[in-house]
Amino acid sequence: MPVGGDMMPVWMLPEARALIAAVLFALAFAAGWTANGWRLDATISQLGLDHTNEIKRMSEGARNREKELQREMDAREAAWALAGSEIYRRLQDATDDNSRLRADVDAGRRRLRVAATCPDSNRVPDTGTAAGLDHGAGAELTPDARSDYFALIDGIELITRQLEACQARLK
């Protein structure tokens, strides 16, 4: 207590000063904490927005690349289908030609000739007594050999077209 009747205001007492200082410190700390929280919230919100925008940009880029790759794949498939149909048409044409040739040979309209010579031991001597023999006739395939010939032609055409298809696919 003051001497002489002077009374000091309460806020001037050392205990009150300490309490006021503690309250002011607590208020300043709370205000700083709140302001810092708002700043951090704004920073986090901005980072989230930036992240969302980056994800959208990346997704759009991936979507565009996927569309581009799909267009390329569709173009390649169309080219392959066109090449395949052309190869199939050529194979069918070759098979049809071979079938027509086979029918003509079987009907006698065409003949398969083989360049061949007879061995000297099987030759008929060239004398005037055998005037009825035709020495100029060429050798011809037997029916079994003819069938094998046409089967070989068909097989060669098939393998050729398959090889062309493989080469076209690799291009």
C-alpha cells in the first residue's frame, strides 16, 4: 500500500502489469497464429489449385496423345486391310487362272509340254523302215504328274501371297 494516502491505479501495480503483459502477449500470439493460419490456408489452397490444374493439363495431354495414337493405329489397320484385300484378290486371280488352265488341259484344249529328250538307249533307230513313227512329238506329263504340277502352282501362289502379306505388315 502506498504511503501518505496516494493510491496507485491498479494497472500500475507490478502484478497487474505482468498480468496485462501476459494477456497482451497471448492476444498477439493468438492474432499471429490466426493470421499465419490464414496465410497457410491460402498457400495450401493455391498449391491444391496448382496441382489440380497440372493434373488437368497432364490428363489433357495424355488424352490428346491417346487420340493421336488411335488415329495412327486406325490408319495402319486400314492400310493393312487394303493390302490384305489386294493380296487376297491376287491370290484368288492366280487360283482362278490355274483352275482355268487345269480345266483346259483336262478338256484337251491346251496341252502341257515338257522340254525333254529320250535317252539314246530307248530311241528307235532312224531308218526308212519305221516311216509311221513320229520322232518330233514332245513328251507330256502323266495325269498324276499333271495334278502334282497344278498343286505346286497353287502352293507357290499361296506362299508368294503370304510372303507379300508379311512384308506389307512389316512395312
